[in-house]
Amino acid sequence: MIGHNYYEHMITVYEMQWNKDKIPGSEIDCIPFDESFAQQYMESYNDAFYPMRKVLDIKPYNWYSEKDSFLSKAKDIFLLTDHDELIGSVACYGNEIDDLFVCSKYRHLGYGRKLLIWAMNHIQEHCDDSIILHVAAWNEHAVQMYKDSGFVIVKTEQVVS
């Protein structure tokens, strides 16, 4: 039965790469992670990724329970804010875009694409490598947004959760 459980928790993940010449200009300005947003960040991150983690049985379902768990990565995390309210966030690790999310109040208003374009411009300013990201195939909305923005799937992996 061990083998049976192994296959129950396989997740398809796409590696996607930017496949166009010119990155559109960014319409937003993100700020480096500011610890005053730590609680909002943690709650919004968990809210954004909980449905996927639950369906795919990736434990823990709420990834962040203490701010210390993400502060070590804070130098690579950028926030889109409106005064003291978090709109969304994206992380840029070298040439990789990761952990892009929009807070529930602001979803379906175009902020995901704006964060993506901001991150692409940020990476291009700091790195000459091709821009990549990884996304679970389950997250069809995100996959489509990335495709519509000029990313193509370059690799498909099966990952054990």
C-alpha cells in the first residue's frame, strides 16, 4: 500500500519560461517587504494558497503560522500596497518569479498580471537569465494568465507532496 499512497500525492508542476522579446512596462510600484505588513502577508498568503494546498493535500495547508517562517526570505519578497493595506505580493529569487498572490478583496481586478509584469521588469533589471516560474497544473487560472502574458511551458514535472 505504500506505493499506492505515493501516487495519490503526485502533483503536476509546470516550469514556464518567458518567451517574448520585450517585457511590457509596469503600471505599479512594489515596495521591498516591510515587516509592518507581516501579519497581513501571512494571512493573505495562506488564504491565497490554502485551496490548492488542501485539494492537492500539500501539508501544512496553511504554510505560514509564524512570521519568523518567512522573514528569512523577506529580502526577495515585494509588496503591492495601498497605504497600510496589502493588495498582493510577489517574490523574485534570481531569475524566478514565485509566491505571486493577490489578497481576496482585490482578486479579479488585474492585480495578478500587474504583479507579474512588475516582477518580470524587476528580474530583467537585476539578472540576465531567462525569466522562469513554476506553477501547479491544478491552478488553471494562473497557468492561463502566465500563458496569456507570454510564458510557455518548458518542462512538466511530477512532484510528491
